[in-house]
Amino acid sequence: MLNFMDKVRILRWDDHRYYHQCRINQTLHLISAVSFLVAYGLLFIDPAWAGIVGWLVGMVSRQSGHIFFEPRGHDRIHDVSYEHKESIKAGYNMRRKGILIGVWLALPALLALSPSLFGLIEPAGDFNGYVHNVGLAWLTLGASGVALRTVHLFFLRGPSWGLAWAFKILSDPFHNIDIYWRSPLALLSGQRYDPLEDAAQHTAQQG
């Protein structure tokens, strides 16, 4: 049986080789990672602003890389279709991300229409209070998204895989900085896509 960190490494490897082939996407993930570290620090100072930074900077830059720049056709390096990658993805595939982003965009409008969220929270007295509540709502959404998918994976793959995925997600900012800090330099040198030599060698060895 694989130990916990082996599972984390497998999840990270699949995420990198399947979904981070474009240097622009990698660079945006680097920006996202730094912003998430700022958000982690803000959790101890102002949780509402942690939610705002995490979503407006971290998630927007991260998901923009996937949506606009990452190739979605047949993966020639690994000889798999995009549909196959989406079907086996441990975390949020594009369909699940679409739902999550829809809820994220709806929350500010919902708070504007019902400042108390139907009696669940103290309504804001001014615009600053409204922004504060939006930040807390976004923070709650992010935490809930991780928790729900973790529990879902408990049933799909087992508790150890669910916990490994949760650990991977929470530690992604540190890992992304470690593996993508060179990506902006590669992009500036004209390299649009990561050659993924290690990925190709690993796939050949597995074959």
C-alpha cells in the first residue's frame, strides 16, 4: 500500500503533467501561489481579506491559466484525451470548477439582495461592512469546497486519498513556488510550453 506522502506525490505529479503544460499557466500559478501565501497570513489578521485576496487574486489568476491558456486537445505526450484526464481528475475538473465559480460570482449579488443572508449573519451597515461580509462568504466557500471534495473522495477512493488531496491543495502554494519559479524566465525566453522531458521519460518507463 502506498503511504500518505506517496499519494500526495502522485496527485501532484498528475496535476503537473496533465494540467500545467503551458508556461503562461505555470507563471499564473506562481502569482497565485504567492497571493495564497499572503492570504494564509491574513487568516490570522483579517480573515475577510484573506478570502478576498485568495479569490480575487489567487483563484482568478489560477483558473485563468487553466481556462485560457492550457491546451485541451489530445495530450500527445501521454497519449490520452482531454476527456480522459477530466474523468480521472482527483480534484475539481472544469465542470466542477464552473459550478464553484458560479457560486463565487453569485455570493456578492446574494449579499446585496439579502444583507443578512436570510438571517444567517449580521447585515452590513455600510459598504465596508458589505465587502467584509463578501470576503467572509468567499472564505467560507473556499473552505467548504475543499471539505466537500475531500469527503467525496473518501467514498470514491478512500479516506487516505481524500486526506492526501486536501493536504496537496493546502500545500500547493509552497509546491507551486518551488516548481514554477523558473517559468517566467522560460516564458520570456520564448518557451510557450514546458517540454516535460521528465514527464515523457516517466510515461515511457511506466509503459
